[in-house]
Amino acid sequence: MQGRIHSLESFGTVDGPGTRFVVFVQGCPMRCAYCHNPDTWAMTGGTMMDPEEIYEQFQRNKDFYKNGGITVTGGEPLMQVDFLIDLFTLAKKDNVHTCIDSSGIAFKPDNKPFIEKLDKLMALTDLVMLDIKHIDPEKHKELTSQPNDGILAFASYLNEKHVDMWIRHVVVPGITDDDKYLFQLGYFIGQFSNLKALDVLPYHTMGKSKYEKLGIPYKLADVPPMDKDKVVAKKEIILNGIRARREEMEKH
């Protein structure tokens, strides 16, 4: 099964543990206001590539990845589950660490054929980096043009499948930095035993130029970058939510 690929990166250092070979897939239904890869949105475009061709490129520099592995990001990787199964099957034959960086938007718990394929993929996946854009349903829709119920259900599914999960959350001034919602996010993810890491990332404006080139209006043109020093305090609020949930669970 070929994949629709946007690009490949040989030495990723922020896409999972260690040094990673990163596959950017083409196509995403989310329209996040701060997305810095709007060129990956279209479901058409990109280059059709065989999993074998991609894995061969990984193999050329495999010594560099001995403490890392392969990460598939995007776009939205879970729009191309069949391709991921084929690619990760090749990787796991050589015991290569596999990671998916996903928004979770493709997760449809009532779609039985999709879930059957996803079960197969998760058996080949060591880590999912899940981006939770906003914990509040209405604010999530405003920010991404999509609901978040399936995304939150995907987090629960990963926990049931015992797949390690890293949560990523971008802090945007005036949009995702409200302490109430940050605590709620922590309280939600605090229930999961598969939670291995929390990345709280400051919003930046580096993607703005891409929007200008593509002729797409940039919704956050008036929003300043997030002060990196403030992100530490914002992460602590999420951690407080995690602690509160776990203390509550211990009592019961």
C-alpha cells in the first residue's frame, strides 16, 4: 500500500526519543489556526511512495537511529492506516522503534473496519505522540474547525491497548493558556497509565510566511509568540491536574 508523502527528514530530534527518521504524510482534515504545515492539508498532492522505498532510505543511515527510530507525522498519519501497517511491519521485523505523531482526528470508534485495522497498527506501534489542541469542545472547534470527542476517545483507546503515549499541547496566548482549561487537560490525561511524557510547547509565528506563499489568511496574525518563560508555569498547572486525578483515583 503506497503512502501519499509530503516529505522525508533524515535527522529529526523532536519527533520522539533519540534521533528519528521522520516521514511527513500529505493530508489532514484539521485546520488548526496555528498549524505550521498548511502545505500538508490537501488530501491530494504529495508523492506516492512505497513503504519499501521509504524503509530503504531509513536503512541507509540506520546506525544513526540506533537510539531512535521511525516517526510518521504530517498531515495526519491515521488517514493512511494501511500504509502505516505496511511500513511498520517492515520496521518491526528489524526491531526498529516506531512512533506516530497524531492529532487523533481520524479516530472513529464506531467504524468497525477502521478499528480492526487500527488494532493491527497499534500492535506494531511503540509510541503515539498525541496533540491535544484544546480540552474544551467548543473552543477546540473554534481553533481547529473539528470536534474533539474522537480525539479524547483515541487517548482512552491507546490506554486500553497499552500503547505508550506522549501528550503535546501548544500554549497560545489568549487561546490555549487559560489556567482552568490547562488544569482540565491535566485532569483528563491523569487517568491514563500509558502516559509517558508531557510536552508543553510555546506558540511561535514561524509558519506565517508559508501562509503568505500559499495565499491562505493567517488567523492568528495579531497573536504574539508565547513567552517561553511562562510555559514552565503553564505546564505546572497541567501537572497539577494530573496529580489531582491520580490522587482521586488512589482514594477509590
